[in-house]
Amino acid sequence: MAISFSGVGSGLDYSAWVDALVADKQKAVTSVEKKISAIQQEQNAVKSIKSKILSLKTSITKFTFSNLLSSYDIFTRKNITSSDDNCVSATATNSASIQNFDLKISQLASATIATGINNSGAIASASTKLTDLNNQVITKGEASIYADDRKYTFAVDENTTVEDFTDWLDGILGADTCSINGDGTFSLNTTNSNLQFGSNADTSNIWSFFGLKESYDGEDNFIGYSSTKMLTSINTTKPLTDASSGMAASITEGTFKIGKAEFTIDSTTSLSGLIYQINSNSDAGVIASYDGVSNKLVLKAKEPGATRINIEAGTSNFTTAMGLTTAGGDIATGSQVLGDNAKFTINGQSFETASNTITEAATGLTGITLNLKKPTSGEESVVLNVETDTTEVETAIKDFCSKYNDLYSLVKSSTEFGATLYGETTLSSMLNDISNTIMNIVPGISTYISMSSVGISTGSASTASTDVPTTLVFDSTKFRTAMNNNANEVKKLFVNNDEDNTLDGVMTKLKDKIEQYTDIEKGYFSIKDTSFESQLKSLNTSLERKQNAVDAYRERLTKQFQDMDSKISEMQSMTSYISALATSAS
């Protein structure tokens, strides 16, 4: 904007006169701005109340959803307790009946285990390197032994063999002290019981690998030290079909089956990779593992029960080499130990199932699932008790009361004398309508006919109120008593859904009323907002027009004063000229 100075020619500051004249015209603009601000405040206040209404509606749906599906029904929630959770725990759905029963457990279900009868890895020889034993778990470094308190040290490197190690020990303890037994275990045959293996300065883990323990003969005489771990040359990360895998038998490429799943061995398949495939395939139905102590492949059924693990040899010799099947394809004798079925009684009636998770299909106890954990002692029994669980519905009631009280407080404060929405009687009527719906009697019910009868009321929750409801309070003790006496009637009080609407429950009626208030076309809030927007549009148009008029008025006044200032300046110049002529003439 260009900078201008008023009265340059005349010496008169006419800008102050323009501002004063325009200020009077600006009053009309200010008046419209105030109207706009007032309507916007009303609009925001109504939106805040609508938000509270919608929050109340959300809290109501927690009740009305109870009529949609059994799983949504918060009035029929059940809780089941066990007198001994260490023996059995249980869950109950809404369909469970209120009851209690005695349970005795004589046997838990256990899983079938298949263990190969053949060694998986080849038994180590004297020439096997220590660092190649049992999947290369022995670390290089120094190891020590104390014999009669004297320390001897042995160095393990990548070239050290089993024979090097046994020769070292024989040199300390006597010839032929060490031996690798026919089953692959390691023994120190000595009468010297004053041996200590390793020190805190050792850098090789060889002694922890062997895990030597004292050995005794049948007459309890000390005969040396031994390890239960088989010494093998197995390497589970190498391809099974390659000699580097250290398998006890040559493995051929091809297929085999466990459970319903088929697996393929090719030139790249390792034992660890195959175990991963088996465990990742749900159709196999087992957990596979390699037991490094016994040197066996182990399959454990994922599900308990006296059921065989299906193993089919296929085109590979893998299952036969492991000792899980015979050359003819049958299950290897002695390879599978069948699991047990669970055995228990309910109120004296005997049951047997393949699982420790007992559903209603097995017991006939509708909606109840038992989780057996351990057998009961002797003739003792566990008592299970099914009760109504009011936790969820009580939480929903507390939330409803809180949302209603928030709405009540906001409407009251917004419509009181001097407030933004004072005189908005529709909102007061709406609040009274909602309040009366909550506290009115519901016909068609004999005992729990109103909210106050189940602990929801104004003032003291233990007494009914005949006054116009204000804020709500909840007596949970009174509500639980009503639920225990007649949960079905309490549910009707809240959410009964009658075809002709005459016997609708409180929440059902409230939901319908709030949907009317919040209807996007005909609801109060929609109509009110449309009215606000219409008024604001009209006022903004008027504001723009009036402001334009004021701006034009200012521009016109400014030009007029500028013209006047110019004329005055010209007159002053003429006066000075005449005065000068007169002076020169005299």
C-alpha cells in the first residue's frame, strides 16, 4: 500500500475526519460480525452436545448387541471356577448352564513318541578329530585335569584326534585307562577317585562336552568315570547324502511321509534342514529333534492320545536308516511308545479322551471346556462351579451412566440463563425425554420393571426416584442380586425387542430415540446445523456487501478531501500571488 499524507496542501489533517466518518458506517459491519460469532458459538455448542449424544449411543450398543449373537450377549456371560487350578482349569461360554460338578482325574493324556532304533550318526573312531565330534561342538583351546592335586594340560586344535586325547589321559592315569565303548560312550577305567576335570582357566569346553560322572559296579565299588553321551561324527548341517554328514548309514535321495505330509531329500538336504521342514509342516503333526546324547532321531506327536504316528518309507531309505521303519516299510518294532488317553470322571461318570483339553463334545457339558493339568490325589475331587459373570455388563452400565451424566451436565450448563444456548427448549425437552425413557417402567415384566429396581437411579441408587431424573448412580450390589435372581428378566428390562415396540427394553427405546435425534436428514442436529449454515451464509454475504460499501465510502471521502485540499492549496497560492502584486505596486 502506498503511503499518503493528508493536508499537505491545506495543512489540515483530514484523515482523522475520514476515520471518524467511516467508524460510524463500520458499526453496521461490526453488528453483522457479532451475529456471525454468536451463531458460530451456538453451532459449536450444539455440535458438542451432539458428540455427547453419539457417545451415549455408542455405550448403548454394548447392550443392544446382546440381541444379535450369543457371543455378544453381555447378560449371559458365565464364569467357571475350579477348587484346584493346579489340577484343572476351565472356561465357560454364554451357553453354559449355572451348575457345579465334581471332577476326578486318574490319568492325563500324553503324546506318542517315535524314537529311531538305529544310531543317526556314525560312532566316532580313534582318528576322528575332536572338533568334528557330535556336530562340531567342542571348542579349540586348553583343557586341564588334576590328578592327586597335580595339574596336567592338554591343547585342543583343529587337528587333534580322539586318539591324541586318550593317549594323553593314558599317560597320566595308566595304559588302557580310556576307552570308547561299543555303544559310543566314553569311559575312564581307573581306581583313582581323586580326579578333577577342568579349571577356571580352561579355554576348551571338552570336559563339559563329555560330562563325566563317577561309575560304580554292582557292589557299589568305584570303577572310574563315564559319559552317557555317544561320541559320533555327525554333522547335521551337511547334506545327508554326503559322507561329510557323518551319518551311520548312507542316505539316498527320495521321498518319505510323516503324518499326512510328504518330504523330499535331495543332494542339498541336511538333517537340521529336514527337521525344520518337519516342524514347520502342520500336516506332519509331530515335533522332530535329534537327541545328541542317545544319537537318535525323535518324533513327538503334537497332539496327545494313544494314537500311532504315521511314518511311510517312500523312495528314500531315510526312515529305515534312522530305525523308524523296517526295510519292508512297517513300523520298526519298539520304535513307538504310544501316548495315553486322559481318564477322568464327572459326578462319578467315567470318560476317556485323547486330549487334555476336554470340550462339550466329549462331556455333554454345553459351553464348558476343561483343561486337565495333573491327576487328582486318591479319592479327592475338584469342584467346578459355573456362575453368572456380571463383570462386563457392570462395566457397560458404568460407562452408560458416565456418558449420560456428561450429556446431562453439558445440556444443563449450555441452556441455563445467560448461557450460549439459553432458550433452546428443544434440547431441554430432548434431555427430559431421554431421562424419562431411562427411568420409566417397562411393561410386560413382573419383578424388575424399572432401572431403579436393578440399581440404576438418580440420587441414592437403593431407592426409586419419582422426580425428573438428574445424573445417574449405579448400585452394583443391587444389580448383582437381580442378575442372580432372574438374569433373563433383567435382560428384558434393558434390551427386550418387541415387534410393536410397546414392550421394548430401556436401551432399545433409547437407541431408537437417539437415532431419531441424530438422523442425517430429519434429525434435530441435522436440521439445526442446516439452519446455522444458512444463517451464516446469509450473514457472510451481508458482511461482504456492507464491508465493500464501507470501503467504497472511505475511498470516496478520501478523494473528496484530497480534492478539497488541492483547491485550498490553489487558493492559497493565488492569495500569495495577489499579495505579492499588491506589495510591488505600492
